[in-house]
Amino acid sequence: MKALILTNRVPFPPNSGYPIVVYNTMKGLLKLGVEITLFSINPLKHNLDVEDIYDPVFDQISFHSFHLDTGVNVYDALVNIFSNKSYNVSRFYHEDAARLLEDVLKETDFDIVQFEGLFVVPYLDVVKEHTRAKVIYRAHNIEFDVWERIARTEKFSPRRKYLEFLSRRLKVYETEQINRFDQIFTISEQDRQSILRFGCKAPMEVFPVALDFEKYVTDPSKISFPTLFHLGAMDWRPNKEGLEWFLDEIWPDIETLNSELRFYIAGKSMPEDFFHYDSDNLVVEGEIFDAIEFMNSKAIMIVPLLSVSGMRVKIVEGMAMRKCIIATGMAAEGINCVHGKDIMIANTPDEFYRAILQCITNPKKWREIGENARKTAERDHDINTITERMLVIYQKLISA
């Protein structure tokens, strides 16, 4: 079986949510004998030199990429207002990229073409024109829902109005495209229900984040306590907004609980202003080399997201690393977890305060939640189980 996977960035190295999901999908499918070709937009924001990729998965695939500046351009954004296109999506399309993709399609007779996320959907017409392969759309989240939630939290009125405008355009595009595919994959059951509500007629299956648990090895002897940590890419607006809320509204009370308590913040593209927070117990590390080692060395994971959709890969990774995770209900959406058993849900400053207090005064509690989290992750997110089920769907589509 031959599959072409389209991505809006190069999923190497697998060091954040989207790359991890795509990487593990390819890794699992390769193990099952699927021949994979990867076509990636290589945006300036996440630009990667292919010569720097040293990975066994990369060595097993056929790879093509197109360098593209997908950054926001003020002039283009203004012009876009008078069109009927979604600016969020159109920034990822380029005619030269389409021609390169056309060449790839002519070279190989693919059975499956899988679109990883909404931002590569503008290339659907090219795919449909040059192959008879079955086309699959994997919704990593409901994109317009993310932007609607971001708009609701924006206090500056003109910016909020523009964000609302972008989310409306995005909603139109997302709902129009969904029925052009032979199959839809969603990350969570919540997302499946959302897509059903806006009129999806294509068959749908839920495929949650897949992890290779051989990678997630824990060493309790290296855990420092009492410690809190937050890990996430800070060029993703929901991460930045959520962490600002936590630091402004919750952390000042938390750090008085214990003079030895430390809160570690890590992630790429760390804004300069985070380094200026006046707190003796706050350690801002910025981008780190080894996320697994970082998580292993800390006790309690904080995920204070206020505007998201889909499934948070870092939470699933934290569960795999036996972390006690304290997260907003929105951050935990789509994950089969139970408050007080394998995660702690906190939606207000008071709830975060109580949850953290409970954990640092009762170490047995956070360790127990962490052990349960690992069991849940193994049950729901095993790479072999998930990709085997995905291959069954591929085979059904081809034989139909």
C-alpha cells in the first residue's frame, strides 16, 4: 500500500504536538509495511534544513518539501478582507508548491492521500485532479473553534473584531471542505461530534494521539520535589495566554505556600517578557534540548489553557511520563481522563490553588494520579493499536 501524507510543516524532529502526531502515524504505518511519501510545506516560521534531519523514520520515507513564508503580511491581510477567502488558510497555498505536488502525484500511483490538518486542504483540487487515490482529512482540531475562543478572550476591541472576522471566514471554509473527502479522522470524540453538527456526511473515525511508550521511560530517583512545570511552544497563542493568566492570577498565591517550591517554564519561542516576571521561585528556561528528561525531573505539570480545541499532545506525553497533571477542563478536552483519578481539573484560580496545595502537602496523592495517568495513556494511546486500526480503514476504502 502506498500513502501520501500532506503536512503544513516538516514533522521532524517530533518535538511538539502536530509533529508528534504525524511522526508517530508514519512510524506506526511503516512498521505495518505501508510505503509513505511525505509532502510538507516548510514555512519560514518553522523552517527546517533537510540536511539536519537524522532520524530512522525519515530514512524510510520519500520526502518532498516546499519553502514558503506563511507569516502574516499586513498588506495581504488587508487585501484579503475584500476577498471571500480565509486568510488563515490561503497563506499556506502557493502555485509553485501545487506544481511540485502535481509532479509527486504523477510519479507514484498512490492508494491513500492523507491531509494532516486544515492548512493543506487548499491542495485538495490538485490531488483530486491527478490521482484516483482515496482522500482522507485528519482534523487535528476544529480550527475555527480555536479562533472563536481566542477572540472571546481578546480585550482590545479592534483586534477582537478582526479575530471574529477571521474565525467566521475559517468556519465557512472548514465546513465547505469537509464533505469533499472520502474519510474523516478526528483526534477526539468531541471533535467528531462538532464536525457532525456542521453537516459532515463523510464516514468518521476517532484516532487519538499515538505514542511509542518505549520512548517514555521514567526514573523516580531524578524527580525534584516540590516542583511545578509548564512545557509548551510559546509561539502558539493559547499557550502564551494561558500561562500569562496563571502567572498573573494564580502563581503569586501559590509561591507563598512553600519557600522551596519552584515553578519551571520551558518551551521554544519564549517571549522576553516572561523572563522579567519578578519571582524568586520562578525558573524560566526557554527552549530545552530534551523534553522527556525535563518532564521526568519535575513533579506536577500545569496546563492552564483557556482557548483550545482538539487534544493536547503534551498532556498525553505527561501522562505517559507518570506526571500528576493539573489542567483546565478545556485543556483536557478529548482525553479519556477522570478528575481526581488520573488528572486534576482546575478552571479557576481557587481550584488551581487547592489542587496544587493538595499535591505538595500529600506527595502520595500526586504519585498515585501519575501512576493512573500512565495506565490510561497505555490503554488509549498505544501507537501499535492505533495505526493497526488506521490501516484497516485504509484497506476498506481501497476495496470499496
